[in-house]
Amino acid sequence: MRRLLPVLLALLLTCAALVAPARAGSAPEVTYDRYSLIVNGRRIVLQSAEFHYFRLPSQELWRDVMEKFKAAGFNAVSLYFSWAYHSPAPGVYDFSGVRDVDRLLRTARETGLYVIARPGPYINAESTGGGFPAWLKTVPGRARSFEPGYREAYREWLHRINPIIARHQLPRGGPVILYNAENEYQVGTDAAYMQDIQDQARADGITVPITTNDCCDAGSWSSTWASGPGAVQIPGVDDYPQSFECANPALWGPWGEGLTERLRDDIPVFAAEYQAGAIDVGNAGYDKCRELTGPAFMKFFYKNNLIQTGATMFSYYMGYGGTNWGWLAQPNDVYTSYDYGAALTEARRPTPKYDEFKRQGYFLEAVAPLARTDALATPAVPGDAALTTVARANPDTGTQFVLVRHTDRAATGTDTTTLDWAAPDGRYQVPVRVKGRDAHVLVAGYDLGGQRLAVSTSEIMTHAAIGGRDVALLYGTAGAPGATVLRYPSAPSVKVLEGAVRAAYSGGDLRLDYAHDRLARVLVTGGGRRPLLLLIGTDEEAARFWRVSTAAGPLLVRGPELVRSATLRGDVVSLAADTVAGEIEVFAPPSATRLDLTAGQGASERVRVARTPSGSLLGVTRAPAPARLPELTGWRARAEAPEAAPGFDDSRWTAADHTTTTSPHPPKTLPVLYADDYGYHYGNVWYRGHFTATGAETGIDLNAITGLRGTYLVWLNGRYLGAAAGGVQADSGDQATPPNPDPGPGHFAIPPGLLRPGADNVLAVLVANMGHNDDWIADDLRFKQPRGLVAASVSGTVGGTPIAWKIQGTAGTDALRGPLSTGGLYGERVGWHLPKYQDKAWRKTAPATALTPGVTWYRTSFRLDLPKGQDVPIGLRFGGDPSPAYRVLIFLNGWNVGQYGGDIGPQREFSLPAGILAEHGTNTLALAVTAEQPATGPGPLTLFAYGNVRGGP
């Protein structure tokens, strides 16, 4: 009766928020109350990882990433949908091939992940235009508002993407359980706009709860629109407490405690974007970002958020970062790689961060009482003031969750103490040790399967009922003391199978004392309960385990690099797993006596196994076959830039003759030369200006805005005059600050004798644009900033010399690769980057040879035959140091997979993802090298493998 009263009280308090569980045979539903999401009547702790399908243009690899999320204990994936990626022009949308989001959402369902769908319209994501298509820059009406023009445009996008999302919602058998409206919309907020996004979603069939992710000032949003127009059902908060200072990975929480706010009392605490990596704003390299946001940060901040705020909805940004291939990147914060220092590298390789996600994710998945807890006056008091505790308890079961950490969150020392713990089953004194910048979530009063866990100073990773017994995995810091107390009606039999564990039974308590060291195994039988196999390891040992479901029940597997799925049929366990040479151990029912491993392409092999004293099956896996990669030889080269020659025929180019623009940035000179105004939105753009010289002209004055890392090169009558850096932004990002009147100036003196007085003179300018600004502060001065030339004049004459301009960018949208893959270089317009182009007439030379200013193309081909049934991610490595004298566009089989150069970023290795890369066939590699000054070209270039495992997607 004592336990029934809290249940009745909780039901009375939450009856207004709860929706009755779905009836048998009815459609599944998603509801919620102040504690958690409720999916088809069952509470869940949402554990989601962010994945950008548009940063991995290979449908075959989407499954790999999602399977790895699922294997790490995530039960959801968060998906931005990029408007720019699908719409090359107003009214034109493409959801085919690598843009097939139906397939994306089916893949999520097939891998067992829920989906948080995030269609914007604005997404940011450090992507070009923040996900807005560049053509939107010429549409009147302020973006991210309810103003006409923009309103019609975003409604069109939503009415294309929403029906796709709607048919994949949970009530219709799909994975979508939440719909996110807009993104970090806290500046220049417009309630009518936010309300309209939701109204359009509902009209298009969205029935799941609508969320949003607020940044920076969550309280103002919730207090202003908590119940009025614009308010969503479940607002969430973005938290990035480690900042983005990857060059200083020893930083500790410079942006605060990282505790997600409770925005309303009737909804769960939602960490809508919680930091799981960082953009590399200082060019330190993503390994440093991974260190900045590594396991220590994750242990402390994630566990604090779980226990101190009672959050039950987590979405981590990023789970997998991917690649800013083509012109996908926003120019000011990122370069080609969007690795992000995430748990999975750009090449899809798990890292120590992945291990920590798995340790925490399995815990959240296995321990159901976590989904409904209230704050609890601390039941466990440490005997050392250096440590402190915070606690929560489930009002139904009484289960306690105690967070133990340092009082000073920045402390770096290690402290050991005794907890005086008033637990549901009694009072206990147990040892605990906490390293600096670490934290532990300890559990008491928990029905662990058929067992009763009184207290433990080891953390629970997972437990499962397997073959008529409970198998539980606990872990702790290597060398730290631990104690676990289990309740039994009578004295059980205890057998220590491995490790040093002391056991004592008294008054119903079986107490086990030990130090965390490798993997201890304890078998407990009798005592009035079903058998228990208790596995107690270190953090590192725990990470070697995988929990996987089968139709016959769960299994535990130790040893492989990854376990994707499993089946148990008769006496055969079949695992889809990634393996290298080493032990593999399977905890399965006694009926299982054989083990098969299934490789990525479906091939299967039998592993010889033997029964262990733990009752498990133990075998040894073979090493993967070596992957032999060819040398990159047989290069051919050809110089381009015929546009610089005076006699080049530009008659079919677009006349740049506009005298007005919809841009909020007025032109400094006429005609308007903004590339977007003429429909050229991505990559390099050429200009040719014709003027009749008097002979008195002395120089060319130009101004260009390219975004950070952009540049432009100038020729007059075929002679190269030099280059200049393009402007980064024409305003400070603050509406109170006037636009910069001189964003990217360049003055080019005219050499004596170069002009042809009284005749046509030709000015040629190649502008290397670097993507479009985001719209983070909802300010058109920022987002609608022009690209390309913004001013041009000839100096030295009274009144100036008139110039007639032509402009040429990309030759059109590539139907296969989309609008973001190619720009307006001559070689791109005529197909020099494409695999089928015939280059036999090109001269034979390697890229690491003398360059002259301008553009030179290099091509070669190579054949791969990677071992079947293995996953061998391949990359391209540039030797030496990147030079600021040139920049390189890298094309693989026609896809622009990256940009290399000293002014681009620190990156020297570029991922070549399967799907774009032919793993069993011939590949074409093309480089477009734009040199601003004489230099030696890039090289040497080599292929390399990021890893090699048996298995794969």
C-alpha cells in the first residue's frame, strides 16, 4: 500500500497531460507529460544523435551510420532537411537519388530508430545559407519572417517536404515521433511566422508533437509565447558549454554549467541540441575538437544534465558530422570536413566518445525508472567535502539515482570517500572514488530483472534476462574501489569465476567488495531468486560489450568492433558484426552452441566456439584481408581559363546590365554585378568587362564579396594583373552597425603599353565564392549579402570609363549530383571533371610541378578491388604543407568532394565515401588548381585506408 499511494498521487497530478495508451489494434501514438515522452503507452528516455544525410551523399552508408547509432544505445536520430539541397530554383524540387528522403526515413525505421524531423525552413548547421537555397536571396521579404515573398517561398518548401515526413510518422507505421519547427529562432522573432510553420505542418498531415530548439535565451521564448501564437508543444534548449575553442582542449565549461532548463511544468526537460563536438573555428583540427568534447566532458556534463535537471529527452549534436562536399559549407566557420569531433569520425570510425555514448546509452535503455523521476533530498552523503551528491527518485518504484561528482566542477584531483547512503532497502556505507572532471550515476532500490539491487558504487551499463538467468554488466574507473549490495531472502551461493571479489551475506544483504580491474565475473545462485551472472569491469572493459535484440530475446556480445544485429535460430547465433582478429564472446541461452558471423555483403562464416565457465560461447575471429591500394600515377594536365584571352567568345554569356537589385545592399557602381541576381549561386563565377580605352586609364578598381577564404583573380587583355582577397561580410552581423563600404577591395595598376586606345579592351575576373552566409540572427543584411563583384571601375580618366559586363557561372544543375556540386570554371562547364571525359590529348605531368597564375586541371584514374565482406573507408592524402599560393577543387567521379589549400583550412586528408567511390572498379580523380602566383603544385597525393574490418553495412 505504501508504494501504491505515490502511484495514485502521480496519476491525479498528471491526468490532464496524459493521453490514454493506444488500444490494441489502434495506431501507435506519441504523448507526453512533465516527465517524458510516452510512445504507445510506454515511457522512453529519448537518446538521439544528429545526422546530416546531405553531408554523406551515399545512400548505402546512411544505414551504416544509423546502425552504429543504434548499436551505441541511441533510440533516435535527429535529421535536418536542407531546403538548399533539394531546390536548385524556385518551384523546382528533387527528392531522388542521394536526396531520396523517403529512403532515408525507411532506413531509420529499418534500423530501429525514432526520428526527430527538422525541416526548418531554416536549419543553420553551418551549411550554405543556413540551409536556405541561394535563389531565396533574390526573393523580396525578410527571411525568417511572415513577410510576403519569403512566406510564399517557405510555404512551398514545407508543402513539398511535410507530406514526405507525414507518411513516415509513428501513427502511420514510420519512425517520426517529433517535428521541429524552425531552428534557434530567438532574435527578430515573429510569432505569426512560427505559428504559420506549425499550421502548415498540421495542414500537411503532421500529427506528432511539434518541438523547437531555442538557443541562448530560452526563458524569454517560453515566457512570451508559452501559450499564445507561435508557441510549440515541446520547446527545447540548445547547450554548448564547452564552446568551440578546439585549440585549447583543456577548457572546462567556459560557457556555463550546461544544465538544460525546464521551460514549462507540463512538458519534459528537452536538451534539443546538446554539445557532442565542435566546429573548428581556429583551424586546430577536429582531433582537438574531439578532445575538447571527449569522454571526460561527456561523463560530467551529460550525467549532470540527467540527474540535476531530470531531463529525459536528449539530442546530441553531432553523432556523425560528415563532409561539406561541393559548395555545401557556410563560408565563415567551416572547411571541407564537418567531422565536428563527433563520436563517429568523418570516415564513420567509432572513437572513445562513441564508447562513452554506449556506456550511458545502454544505461538509459535498460533502467526504465529513469523515465519518471522527481528531485530527492540527497540520500547519500559523502564523507569528504571535496565531493557532493544530487539525487532523484522514481515516485512509483522508489528507485534512487545519485549523482556523485566534485563540489568544484573544475577540480582535477582524485578523491576517495565513503557514502553514507539512506537507500530504499536500508542504510549503507560504501566506498566511492571520483577522478577530477568525472561523475558517476549510482543506483539504489532497483529491481534488476529478477534481482533486487540495494546499492552499488559501480555504474550500471546494462542487464538482460538470458537463458533463464540475469546477466548484469557494471563498471567503474580502473583501480577504484567498488561495492554492490543485493537483497536475497536467504543466503545464496556465490562463485567468483574470475577476478578478485569478496562476498559476505548478512541480514538479507549479499555484499560484494572489489576493485575495478579488467573484468570480474561472479555467479550467484539460490537465495530465493533466479541465477545471476554479474560482470564487473572498468570503463574500457564495459565498452567492449554490445547488447543486441533478437526475436528470442536479448544477447550480450563481448569483443567485436561493432555488433549491428543478431538472430538466434535453433542452436545457431548469427551476428552481423564488424570484427578484427581477437576474442568474441556471446552470452546466449544454453541452447545456443554455434556462432556464425555475417559480413557486409551477406557472406557468412562459422566461428569455432567453446563453452566457458560463465556459460558463454567463446571463439576467435580472423583478421580482415589486407586492402591493397594503388599508387596515383598516370596524371595528365591541361591549362584552362580561355575566358582571360581577349578573343574569347562571350556572346552567349549573360549580360550583367541590371540597374536595380532586391538585395538590401545597394551597389557601389552600376551595373549591378551581384552573381545571384543573374542566377549564378554556387562556386566560381567569371566576369568579362569590355571598355573602349582612351589611353589615360591607370588602374582597375574592383571590390568583391566571396565569404571567408574567397579570392578573385584579374586579367586585362590577357595579361594577369594579380589577385585579391574577397570580402568576408558587408556588415558586422549587427543591424545597428552600418555595412562595410569597402568589403573586398583590390587595386590593379595597368602596365604601360597594355591598353589599346580607341579599341575594345577586355577585363576578365575569376571570382572564387565560398558559399552563402547563414541567417542566424534573422537579418537580411547578413543572409542576402551579395556574392561576386560588388563594384568595378577604371581609374585615371575624368568621369570614369564605361564598362559593359558579361557574367558566366555554372552551366546548369547536375541532375545526378545536384546544384551544390559544381561551379563555373571552364573545365566544369565542359565536363573535364566527369569520368567519361576523354583526356588522351592532355600532356603527361604530375600535379607537383610548376604552376603559373590561372587554372590548371589534372586527371588520373585508378582501379580498386577492395576485399569483399569488409569495410575499408578510403581517403586522399596531400603530402607536404598546404600552400596559400593556390587552391584545389577535388573531384572524384564527377563529385566535388573537397577543397584544399593554405587559405582554405588545415585539412590534408579528404574522405572518399563508398557509393561515390567505386570500391570494385575504375575511379576518376580530377583536380582543378587555381594559382594566384607562381608556385609548385600539390603533392605527393596518395590513397590511404582509415580502417579495415570484416563486416560493414
